[in-house]
Amino acid sequence: MFTDPISITTIACTTAIAFIAIVVALKWKAQGDSVISALQTAKLDADEAKAALESAKIHGCIDRTRRRQVEAVFDVLRDSVLVIDAHGEILHANECAAGLLSVAPSEVAGMPLAEVVLDHQLISTISDARCGLPKEGRQYEQEIQVGDESIAYEVHLQSVGRKDEPMHAVVTVLRDLSKEREIARLKSDFVSKASHELRTPLSSISAYIEMLVDGDAADETARQEFYAVISTETDRLQRMIDNLLNISRIEAGLMHIDRDRVEFGSLIERAVKNMKPQARAKKIDIHTQLASVDLAVRGDSDMLYQVVVNLLSNAIKYTPEGGRIVLAADAENLTHSLHFSVSDTGLGIAPDQTEKVFDKFYRVENYRRVAHGTGLGLNLCRHIVETLHSGQIGVDSKLGMGSKFWISIPTGDCSAKLAA
Ligand code: ADP
């Protein structure tokens, strides 16, 4: 595709002239002086042919280099590219096109399109496009069978050639739409879950306000009960909105965090002190097991406190009366990481749900009546630990036996006290 036909003609002509001149010169050999001049002419022509040959070699090298450069550009593209010549043979297929071909892209050059492309509809649209397309090309969406899967692609066809030529070369660019479609599905899934979860406390608030307005509260005690429900549901709504905003800020990379030395031990003690009343109300014992090593990490104190409180609050919520909760922390010098866990003797989580509990709005269906919640706490914890502090979060659990939620965070440079 990149060899210049004019230079080939020039070499061929010059070589032919030189050859003829040599033959003529040999024929004149017997004719004295004229032989010398004929030989000189022949030598000049041969020199010219040699020079033309050298120049063609250089051009050939440049063409090959250019071709390799263009192919390298195609290969870095994340879209599949197929270049088909006017005769329906493949000139180039980039690496991304591998899934669409029956042989490796490096081996397809020169092969007929129909022999290497698996999808019949794609073959026929590319073949049609060789008869010419509008200047702006043609774009459409198509499901293409790749192995066992059917993948949605945006296909862009562009024919390349002069108008007066009957057949054209065709460049086909195929963009995989699976990721875009998955994002669109997740977005609409999120909107429907969010509106459902936000509507629940809102309906409750509006129902109780309506009852108060209609005078349905018989006395002051009933009125106070109604106010309490409204207040609880408003708090829940507030928490849900705060969590949602924080999660989307972290996901968008807009969350600013302070990185200071955080004494994890005191963070845990503060959380236990604040959550004691809830635990006491359910007669749940809380124990702490803090290793006597430096339990400091470099991170955002408020965010990490939120993680400890969320895990502890869940342990209290999903542990029946009389249970036991242990908060443990240790630091590992070898891996420079801090390990913190909250173990409970609560309801536990079935194996098929242990990963799902970290998803937005996921709540174990049977536990909805056990405690109020937003289904956002663990997702926020995951973002704080993994996205903001490059750590890890997980859970080990046995249904009916209890759960152990754990995090591990790189300690960072905490050797010296950092300025707050
Ligand atoms: P929620 O506000 O509903 O507690 P989370 O995101 O914090 O939301 O937790 C998601 C779900 O994971 C909870 O609804 C609950 O079903 C389950 N879960 C969380 N912590 C525990 C635990 N310690 N024991 C049992 N189930 C838990």
C-alpha cells in the first residue's frame, strides 16, 4: 500500500535502457572506435540505473518505516481497526481486532476478508462499503459474536479512494460499547435504589406530620412519640444524604483529606466511649485488645474515626442482646501496616453475601427489620480505607455465629510526630 508505483516504473525503465545499451555495445565490439564510445554510453546508463536502484532502496526503507509507524499508531488504539483494500483483502488489522478475527492480526495481511472475519453481517457491510460511502462515512451499532459472547460495538466505516474508481479501500473502526452500557446500567440502577431508599424515611416523615396536622395524636405522650419518629427519620435521611455526598466526592476524586499522624488507639477508645450507651441498652460487652506497639498511621483522623464508628455501630446493631464485641488493633513492622478488626457474636453473613455488603444500598434482606440502616455505611468505609488510604477492608463471617470486619492500612511515615 505504501510502495510508490512511479519509482518502480523508473527503475524498470532505467534498468531496461542500461541492459539494451550493453547488448548493443557488445554487438559493436568488432567495430573499432565506435565500440569504445558505445561502451562509455552503456556505462553511463548502467551508473544511472544503479543510482536509481539505490534511491529506490532508500525510498523502500522510508515506506516500510512509515508503514510500521502507521501500524504502531493503529496498535495503540483501544478500538479495533481493520483496513481492507479495494479487492477485499486485509491490509492491516490492529492488535485490538484480535477478538474479531479467526487468525492472529499479525498473520492476516493479504488474506480475503471473508476468510478471517467471523461475523457475517460485518463482512457484508464492509463489502458493501467498498462500493463507496458518503464523505462522512457510515456509523451504526451492532452486536458481534466474539467467542461465546455477543458484544455491542459501534461500527464506523470510511471508504478511501477516488470518486471515479468503482471499488474502494475501507477503514473500519469498531468501538466496544460494553463498558459504556454497564456504566449506564449502574447509573440507572443507582438512581432507582437511591430514590427508593430516600423515599422510605420521607414517606414516614410526611405520614407522621399529616397525623399531627389532622390531630390524630390523642395526647401529649402520643404527640411526643410522633415527634420522636419524625426526628429519627430526619436523622436517617440526613445520614443517607451525607454518606451519598461523601461517596460521590471520593469517587469523583474531589474529596480533600488531611494527612496527619493518627493515634489509632485513642481513636478506638473515643469510638467505644461514644457507642457505649447503645451497647449497654442491648447488654452487649465491648472489649478492646490493643497491642502495646506504636498504633499510628498517617491519614485523615475524622475519616478513619468514621470507619471505626461504622464498624462498631454495625456490630452493635446486628448482634442480639447479651452478645460480645472485640475491637483489636496491631501494627506490623515488616509490612508497615496497621491491622484493626471488629469481631461480634451476632447474626453473621452468608458466604454469598459477604462481598455484596460493601455495595451501595445493599442490606441483608432478613436483617432489615433487625435494625434501621442506609446500606451505605460499609461502602463509605471501603472508599475511605481503599481509595483514600490505600488500604484493604474485608469480612470473615459465619451465618449465625458472628462476623469479623477488618481493615489494614499502610502506616506511612509515622516515625516522627508530624505537625498537625
Ligand atoms: P446499614 O446502614 O444497613 O447497616 P451498611 O452498609 O453499614 O448499612 O451494612 C450493609 C449491610 O451489611 C447491613 O444492612 C447488614 O445487612 C450487613 N451487616 C453489616 N455489618 C454487619 C454485622 N456486623 N453483622 C451482620 N450483618 C452486617
